[in-house]
Amino acid sequence: MSEQPGGLYGVVLAGGTGTRLWPLSRAGHPKFLHPLTGTESSLLQATVDRLDSLAAAERIFVVTGVAHAAAVSRQLTTVPEANVLVEPSPRDSCAAIALAAAVIARRDPDAIMGCFPSDHLITDAGTFTRVIREAMVGARQGLLMTLGITPTRPETGYGYLQCGGNRGDAPVLAVEEFKEKPSYDVAESYVKSGNYLWNAGMFVWRADTFLAELARQQPQLAAGISRIAQAWDSSGREEVLGEVWPTLPRISVDYAVMEGAAAAGRVGTVRGDFGWNDVGDFHTLGEVLDADSGGNVVVGQDTEGKPGVLLRDTESLVVVPTSGRLVAAMGVRDLVIVDTPDAVLVCTRDRAQEVKLLVDELKELGELGYI
């Protein structure tokens, strides 16, 4: 792929632990490293593969934590090791994105960057590519672009974008306001109005535009990131990173930058109908992966000739067998069954979102070895 000035740089955010997917997803091996795509690819690998027609391998960056850097590099053999940006400690999405923006802007002052979570599932890669190209048009006009997903139901687990009219010639809509996760009644009113999109947490903008907006709204964070970026290609990188990074505010990019930018009329969106799912819990995973005639989904079926899972008279199960043991179920429906070497989870699918409460309780009990 030829290098074009102002082309896309892909930034993949590989952080978080995915507590709603416990006990499969753990702090040491979070969900983005697992093959939850219905193929052998991990969510992280699928995210990078999706960017193949938008950005050359040398323009792909991954921001991840110290604990996962080695695993990320092992899975992403085409991404240059220097493009794996390692955070000393979690500082939420704003610092991670700002670090990537500053490093990229030093390399290419005209760069347009796209930021993508590593743990989302997208089924229509062709439409995804087209939508990103549409978002790049808005980015070149100086807008901070976010991708909005047309709601298919009154979802209370997502944030929303309140949209205004078109901006310019492209299919770019103004984003008037970011809305927090709503109650069911409010979500229903959003969907009926047709003026709201799900906030997918994916962004496209000029790196310099984002850094300028960061400096306007979060001067302390911007100054710290600037110091780190200046030392990034020098022998003093680790010293400056170790000194400055812990002082950065722990804040999401929505709170830190996007909400204020929207209020100032600087945020746009394009509709992204490309089969998006954030794989937030096991119930959701069961909805997006292929099921058998009874609606049962088996994630990561054993491939060594063993049966792995034996189901009889079951409906709508999500079964995740990773321990090597046989998992058998009979006469049950609407359950999640996750079998790992040291922990087994059984819950109803309609309570899959609450699994993180079990993780919270394990923390309170001091049972950190399970999380």
C-alpha cells in the first residue's frame, strides 16, 4: 500500500479486562486476546485485519498495558514492534489516545488517525471500510468524527449520540450532545425519534486537531503527553514516561474531550451499519455467533478430536469449554456455562450483564487469583 500524505493511521486500543466475560476473560488474558469471532482469529487480530484496506502495517499502532504487550506483539506479527505503545499503568482512554496522537503527529503532521477498540466484533468489513472513508472526509474538514451505529433496539447498555443536521457535502451529521446510558423508557424514546445513534467508541480525526482540542480542554494532560512524545524516540523515553505518566488524569476521551467539543460544534458522525457488536457479555456473544438448530452456541469448540461439549434437549445455551473437560448439559435452556481450568460459571442469559458483580465480590474477598 502506497504512503499518501494525510492517509489513515490506525490506532487499536488494547486495554481493559472485560469483567462481564469472566471467568474466560481475566486480567492477565483479557477478552481481546481470545478468539471470540467465530474464527481462529482473536478479537484483536480481527480488529487489525479490518484495517488492512485502510492503512499499511507500518501505520498501525496498538496502545496496551505492560502485562499484555508481549502477547499483543505475538498475535500481531505484521505490526512493527515499535508501533506497540506500552502504557506503564491504566489511565483510561484519553491518555492512551493522546499518546498515540502525539507520536503519530511527530511522524506525520498531516496524519488522520482512526481509533478502534480491540474487543468489538464487526461482521461487514466492506461497509466498515466505506464508513471510515466517509468519516475521513469530515476529519479533513477539521471535525472530530465519531462513528454512530443506527440503533436496532432500545439498548440501555450503550451511550448515545444526539444528532443534528448534515455538515457539508459528505454524509456527515453534527453531534449535538453525548448522552449517558439511558433508562429503558428514555432509550425507547431515542430510538423512536430517529435522531440518536449508539456511541460505538470509534473515532476518526486529524491528530493535530485532536491534540489542539485536548490542549483547550485538558491542558495538564496535553502538556504531559507533549513531554512524553518529545522524549519518545530518545534514550530518555522510559525516564520521562515513568515520571509523567502517573500524573496524568484518569479520564475517558468522551468526558475529557468529546462532550466539550460537541458543545462547541466541533464533532461530527457518520452512520455505521456494519454489523457492530461490542461483545459485552456472554448473552451478546450468543446472539452474534452461529448457533445450532436449538439456538445453542459453543464458543471455541475443542479441536483435538474430543467431543468437548455434549448437549441433549437444550435450547439457547452459550457454552464456553476451555478446561479440556467434557461439558454436558441436558434439559436446560437460556443458560451461560463457562468452564475454565480453575473456575466454572453458570448463570441465566438474561443476567449475563451482572457477571461483573461476581468479579467485584472476588476482589472484596481478596481472591485476586481468580480475576
